Amino acid sequence: METVFTNARLVLEDEVIDGTLVVRDGRIAAVEEGRSSLSGAVDCAGDYLAPGLIDLHTDALENHFVPRPKVIWPDARAAALAHDGQTVAAGITTVFDAICAGGFDQTKSARKELFTIMLDAVEEGAPYFRADHHIHLRCELTDPGLLELAEPELNRGRLGLASLMDHTPGARQWRNVDQLRTYLLGIGKTTEDVERELAERTARGQAAVAANFDRLAALLRDAGVALASHDDTTPEHVADAKAAGCTISEFPTTQEAAHAAHAEGLTTIGGAPNVVRGGSHSGGVAMKDLVAAGLLDALASDYVPASMLQAAVKLSQDGVSLPRALALVTARPADLAGLSDRGRLAPGLRADLLRFRIVGPTPVVREVQVEGARVF
């Protein structure tokens, strides 16, 4: 099977060229400058043709399982397939579905109820998915029952990444307790409920993190899972992550932490919604500033799949070259995940392709291919 795409703006690692790309048997066979004269070639009408996006952290799967508070969707396969459809529509061809092991809010039981159900859905959905799905285990260190939840699942074949999260009030993302207090009041809790919750979460979280951190990190290292720290705020957090065997600092909340991560040899992942919005919703550093400082290695969708492409285009319109901006959501995540067979337009690699055009500030996805098969 062969498909020829021509009259396309091919986004390569260092440049954009007007050219032709040949796909044969699910792989990129040729990347050439100029137009093809073949009668059966697909005329891309000047659209951009780039590698499919690679998302190392998305919470979007959970939104399809719990579309409203206390509403659990009854068909797990249908929920996973709906998430898969949203994924490819955003131009994402490889995705690491972030599934929570444990939770910082003990009043919410849905995550624990759905934990193994969601893990099973990702593994069992593989024959039906259009994107290539992997598991990112989000390990909530503030949960006293975390080890009992996580340890039995570490031999999952699609488990490729785990992150160590600490959402204790006063720490990391919620180091500014007033911001957390405002957030909790904003979702309808009374002042008395908020103060009681903050006190309980602080005491429980500090004790659980102390008990869980070293033991879980050792289990994950022994299982051979790539390990990320989460919401690093200080150089001390980064030093702890390095000692635990982390190779990635995910969503650093300060420039100081991102700089320390690079100094320690850790790569960094930021949130694409932060780029699209122009800053963090919780008081952290703006990812555009980390990009400008050369301290950001990749972007992930976090909670908005469509933000991946939007963030890359926004960066390109703010002065970053399009190849460099798109590398943050293609080549660099591929490198971080050890996926050497994708993430670039080069002969021999998987034909995971994204065709898009830009209308004003907005990227418009026109076509998506996974291993040479059209999926959107």
C-alpha cells in the first residue's frame, strides 16, 4: 500500500519545506522537496504535514468515565473509545493516559472504584483504538492506601510512565494555601468545611508522603517504569526526585525548579494549556518563559487534548520557529518515552501523520494517519 502526499508544507526537525511525502506499508518511505507529478497523489493544498502528536500526560480519559460529579459512565469500553476519538481529533497519535492511583480527597471514591476498570479499558481497547495508547500511572503520595493500589498493577504491559504526586496543602502546586482555599470556596464549599478539609488533608498528606515516597519509587524502579516527579517547586524537590530515580520533572511550578532539573540531568514536561492561556491557573511559572529560557523539553495536554497543537502554533506565532515548537509535542516526547520509531518525518519511521492548516491564530486539523491508515 502506497500513498503520496504532495503540495504540502512538511515540518521537519529544523525547517519547513514545500514538498512530497511517500507512505508505504505504514512507514514513511521518502521525504522530498517539490511536487509529485503522480496522478494519484494527494494534493494537500499547501497544508502543513507534521508528525502525529505524542502526549505523555492527559487526564482526559477520566472525564469520559466521570462526566459529571458522582456520575460514573456504565460502559467502560464506550467511555474509552470516546476518549480515543477526542484524542485523534486533536491530532494526537500516541497518548499516555494518566490514571490516578489513589487520591488526595478521601471523600471522593470514584477514582479508587474506577482504577482497575480504567487500566483494563486501556489495555483491552487496544484492538479498537485509533491512537496508540499507553498507561501513565499518576501516584498520589498523599493517599495512605497508595501502595496497596499500585503495587499489583506494575506488571501491566502498557504501563510506560509513572509520576509521583504530592498535593498536600502548602506543598508544590498548592504551596500557596490561600489559592487552594479560594479554589475550594469557588466549588461551593463553606468556610468551615474548607478549613476542616485543609487541616485534615495537611496532616494526612504529610504522613502518607513520608511513608509512600521511597517505597513506591523503589517498586517502580524495580519494575523498569520511567519515573517522573510532579510539580517540583524547589531545587530540593528536584534533588529528591533525582535520588528516587526520576528522569523527568513533570510540570515544574517555578523557573528555579526547572533550572535545577536541567542541572541534575532531568528532562522537563510542561502543560500545553498553560501556553494557550498565557500562564498557570494555580500560580505557577508560565511555560512560555521556560521555553524562552531553554528549560522546557516537551509539552503535554494535561487536561485539554486540543491544547497540544494550539500551544505549538501559539509559540510559533510568538517568535519560536514552527519546527522547534512542534518538536515539543512530537520529537521531544518521543525521545523522553523511548519511542525511537516515531515523532519525526523521516524515512523508515511510522507514518503517524498530522495534516493541518492555520486560520488566524487557530490550527485546524484536516487529517490524521496512524501507521499510514487514516483515522480522522
